[in-house]
Amino acid sequence: MSQESAATFNPSALFESVHQQTYPNATLYIIATPIGNSADISLRALHVLQIADAVACEDTRNTAQLLTRYGLHKPLIAAHMHNEHEVAEKIIQRLEAGERIALVSDAGTPAVSDPGAIIVDAVRKAGLRVSPLPGASAAISALSASGLINDRFYFVGFLPSKAGQRDTCLQSLVAIPATLIFYEAPHRIMESTKALLENFGPDRRIVFAREVTKLFEEIHRCSLGEAADWLAQDAHREKGEYVVLVEGMPEADADDLLEAKRVLTILLEELSVKQAANLAAQITGKKKNALYQIALDMKADEE
């Protein structure tokens, strides 16, 4: 840091700015917490955690450790995927009594592939205030470092664990012209990568963002055809939490898809879904399985 910048940096002024906003009672505060590096916490988050009457959290042990790092000690309310409906009612009662309740997950932003959405929905339905405090997000952090140039993205989260359900999900995403963002556990990363290859083909680019913000952070971009080999090169790559980004459907392919849908529209007037997909594959040269899924979706939209 230069002498000039050091002279103008004023920590106390930053803390003063925290107090320029009001923090009303009877409010549920949604607080993003670090996804790896405990320094990635905002001053506002620390302030609200300090003034909150209680903290609703995914795992009380993890949150207790996090708060201790910042010198904070608060009553904790266990709010995980198995008890959200029950806890929502208790939180509403405390909010109606005028308390400030902070809601956090184990890491990142609550209600984004983490518990919290049911609680927020219930609090809003009760007519109570919900206030978000922005902060760490694994999905957005990985997207910003991906270099996949697209002004749109589609957040998927975790794929289904069963192969059939996973393929159905992926087929519904093939035609989306936006960067696709997935979360994946390390023990499933190879299996999911192979499924992505089978459904999207070898040419689309994929970005692996592993252990984002942590000591062994690794961000790698390659084609889907190269992805499995890259993972296999180092056993450590099947460890750590992953954000996986896949390039959206290219514009040229999107035009081909429109033509395939036009052909299917005509064929479905006279043929079954299976027959229409088989004939459309012969006409367009596209994969039969992909066309079959598109035809199913078209039929569902009609109903």
C-alpha cells in the first residue's frame, strides 16, 4: 500500500457508514457468510450479527465456531432442511415480539441451494420484514472468474443423484442459451462430468471451480471432451466442493434447434412422440434422445 493510499484509508469511516442505515426491529436479516475464507464477511454482516437477538442457522456447531472467530456469542436456532416449517413458526413469533433474527447457512448466501427459502416465504406471508445483506456466493464468484462471456446465466444447483433423473434434467437444459451453473459434491464430480459430456457433447466449454476462496482453490477451463481426463490427472481433484459452469447453447445451435422444433411441430400432429422424434432425427441429423425430450416438453406445454 502506498503512503498516499494509507493516509486516506480510514477504517473508522467505514464503520460509521454501517450506522448510516437503520436496522429495524421485527426483521429477519438474511446474512451471507464466508464460503471458505473467514475474512470474506462484510462490516454490515458483523454489525447485524452483533445486534441480533438470535441467529437461525443450518448447523449450530459451525455457526458457533464462525461467530467465535469474530468475538461474537449469540443464542442459536437450528434451522435446517428437516425442520424449516416448524422453525419458521417460532421465528415468526419472535419477530412479532419485536426481535431481530439473523438467518445464515453454513457458508454463502442462505436459500440458494441451502436452507432458508421456506423460512423467508413464511415470514413474508406473515407480513413481516425481510432484509438481505449481500456477501459471499460460490456461484457468482465462480462465474466472475470463468471467462464465459454471456450476459445471462441459469443457476441449476445440485443435479439429481439418480442417473435417469439427472439425464432428464440435463436434456431440459441443453437448449438454454445461457451459462449454466451447477454445484457438485467431490464424490460425484466424475460421474456428473461424464453425464454432461453425454448430454451436451464434447465441444462446449466447462469451468471447474474447486474450493473457491480456500487454500487449495483451483479454477480450470477446458472443453467437455477434455474434462474427464483433466479430473483424472490428479486424485486431489476428486476432493473439495465444486462449482461447475457449462457454456450455454451457441447461437448457431439455437437456430438448428428452432428448425428441429418446427419439424417436430409438424410431425406431432400425426405421429406419437417416439415416432416424431425418430423421423425428426433422420430429417435434421440431431440426436434422437434429445429430440424425444424436446417433443415431450412440447406436448407438456400443450396440456
